[in-house]
Amino acid sequence: MVNSLNGKANNIRKSIIQMICSAKSGHPGGSLSSTDIVTTLYFHEMNIDPKNPKMENRDRFILSKGHVAPLLYATLAERGYFDKSELWNLRKFGAMLQGHPDMKKVPGVEISSGSLGQGLSVANGMALSAKIYGKNYRSYVLMGDGELQEGQVWEAAMTAAHYKLDNVVAFVDFNNLQIDGNVEDIMGIEPLDKKWESFGWNVIKIDGHDFKQIISALSDARKTKGKPTLILSKTTKGKGVSFMENVCEFHGVAPTEEEAQKAIRELELVEQIEL
């Protein structure tokens, strides 16, 4: 299973690099840091059907940090929601795949996101609806660490605990970099584990690039009753591409053609080593 997930994640990372380079615009750093989490959700965890994206009892994935749309698009294409050729139209006028996800145009996108801080509230609403109507689907939401500086996140954290939404699983992509620099320098958010626990959440800390840890955390979340689960995932901005790793500038800067080719070569080398 882990080898299979590694292969899928590598394909998704290559697509992210290629589509952002082609568009000459986009957000590679956070897309790459979250890839292993989203790959695990779409290829191991969630109850979904690419041929029936609106299946009533499907699990819901909410990309709260909507600027890493290239990650979601590449994953949806890899999973079979639409043809991969669409990826090369990223951010083009009139294209299906815009700079932030559009639920009206893109199959598999649950919410048009981009304004930070709102995703957990949306996930709560979907999860509460499942509780009210006796459905067993779950809501998964991915947030950035810098996003936790938004006040609405904490209102939503209180709400999820108050209504005992054990069908909500939130991931924090904790790469410690945001568009303007180091998260702690801009607005400190630590200690995150204690804060979320004090809000009534089950908190699990993991390496967000270790598939076994991600799978184990998701299993623990399913077993947890009466409270939502936060999976605090330590990650590396730009993961998988050496010259992008932990480099703040690649938060929202597209690689050049030369840089993209170098990145693809690195990712292909990883594939050969894994084989």
C-alpha cells in the first residue's frame, strides 16, 4: 500500500510542477507539502466514486487553503475525475481549472474556497447535516498553519467540539512558512496541540510525509467517538524538490522551464530509487 501511495504522490507532484510552470502562476510550496496527506485521503481513506462525484453518501474533502488548488486538481485528475489534459489549462481564461477551486465547474470539488479560515466551518456544516439525517459520510478538511491566524477557525473549532462532530477530521499542514515568511515571526500560533485539545478536540501529531503515520492517524480518528479529530502534520514546504524545500519564495512563485525540468528529474530519480 505504501509503495502504491508513494507512486501516486510522485505523479501528483510532477503534475503540480508541470501545470504551474505551464501557467506561469500558482502556489507550488504548499501544494507539495500537502501532497502525501491528500494522496492518502483520495487513494486510501475516503469513500468516493469519480464516476459519480455527487454520490449522496460520499465522504467530503474541503480544501480550506484554496490557493493550493494545483494539488487538488492534480489529485482529482490522477483519481479519474477528469482527463489529465485539463491540467495544462490551469489559470487560462475560460478554462475549468482556475486559480482557486470552483465547485460549479470542477467535478469532485465540494466548495469554492480561497478566502482563508472558512473551510472548517463548511466541513462542520456538512458533518452536522450527516448527523441530523442519519448519514455515515465523513468530512475531511485541510488547513494551512498560517491560516490558523484567522479567528473564524477557532469559532469553528468550538462548534465542532460543542456538537460532538466525531465525523470531522481536520489536517493542519504545519510547514511553518506562509507567504510573508516564518509563521512564528508573523503571528505565533504555538502550542497548537494544547490549544486544539483545550477546545475539545482529539489531537494526533504526525510526520505529514509518512504514509504509515497518516493511515494510522486516520484509523485512530475513526475510532474516536464524541469529539472531532485534528491531525497536526509536520511537513516541509516544497517537499520533494530540493531547491524548493523550506524556501518561502516558492509559496506563490511558479518555477521557470529550467527549474521545472530540474524538479521533474529529481522526482523521477526518486521513482527509480523506490522501484
